[in-house]
Amino acid sequence: MSDTELDHDFPEGGDDILAAEFVLGALPTDQQAVLAHRVETDTAFAQLVAEWEERLSPMAEGFVPADLPPAVKRALDLRMFGAPVAGTGLWSRLALWRGLAVAATAAFLLAVMMPILQPAQSTAHLAASLTAEGSSVTYLVLYDSATGSVSLAHMTGDPVEGRDFQLWVAHGSEAPVSLGVIPAGVSTRVEIADQLRALMTNAAHMAISLEPPGGSPTGQPTGPVLAVGDLLDI
């Protein structure tokens, strides 16, 4: 990364995630401009941008932007998810939040990952789109079992002053397990401890909650869930 880029405080996660965010237009205007110049001068980075443009282009096909009234969304929610989920606990609303992420996850998997899969590939890869109703925070997640690392590409949402983002994984209604506090509102990579890697399967879901500085004091989520989504095989 050049000195000019460092001056613009780019999110963590490496050039691959940076190229993806550039193509998605998810970065501030000044950072987009710096990366546009880099595309012209850095062949390797330009190749990454070209690859992400090819992977993401199907997501834009056939869609025309439109401003819909709130009643349309309410009717769509009712049609897709039925009556509101009973209960007011943090995880009792998980079914609703997970449902909101299904369409985004499917589009992400088809458009981004399918072009680079190899039929004989034995290494397990999982992906998820993390989002939640009423939250502006969204992340795209990739898990590589070969390295035991989770890459989180921050798409939208800002940090909350005086609070931390904490990453969790859980199976069904089982108690979630913390994967640690993550930098709020930026792309990042998390190394999964060996004893926790067995939890990273397509039967699990991941979530990000808002916690006090340093993370949950109880070992379980104490604040609102900002984003959640199922892990899917790719």
C-alpha cells in the first residue's frame, strides 16, 4: 500500500477485499478516487478489480432502481416471513433476521464465488451475508477451513462510539460462542482458534452484536444483534 493510501486510512483486510469494496462503491469518495488512480498504475491491483467486476456484474443485471412505499415492504415481509416471531429476547428474533439475509447470501454466492470454484476442490469454504432488520450494518463473510480464518468484508454501517462489535457463531438454538471483538465498521480477518473450528459448518449461523468496550462481560451477547446470517457451503 502506498503512502498516499495510508493517508486515507483504508479498511483492513488486504487488497482482495479492498478491490471488492472499490467495485461495490462501498468506500468514501476520497478513497474511491485514490483506488481509481491505483488501478491505472498498479497492474496486480487492476487485475483484482477486473476479477471482482466480473464476479459481481451478474448482481446488477435485470434490476431497475425504484423508490417503493413502506407498505410494499410490510406486505413483502408478511408474505415471506408470516406473523412476527414471538418473544422479545435477543435470539428469539433470529429466524426473522436470518430470513432477511437469505436473498443477499444467495446472490453473493452465485455472483461472487461460483466463477472461481474448482470441481475437485476438497477444502471447505463457507460464506454468509450478515444483516438484520432495523440495522444499517452489513458484512459479507468467507470462511476458509484450510487456514481457519474468517474474512469479513464490511459493506455498510458505522461504529458506535464507546461500544465494540463482537463476532459470534452458533448452531440452531444453542448458546452462541464468541469469536472475539472485531474492529467496528471496517473489513477485517479473524483467525478461528483450533478448538472452535468444528463449529464452522453449514449448520451454523454467525452474528455481530453491539457490546461494551472489550466485549460482552457475560460470555453471551448482551447488546442488540447488528447483523446475522447462515453459513452456506460454496
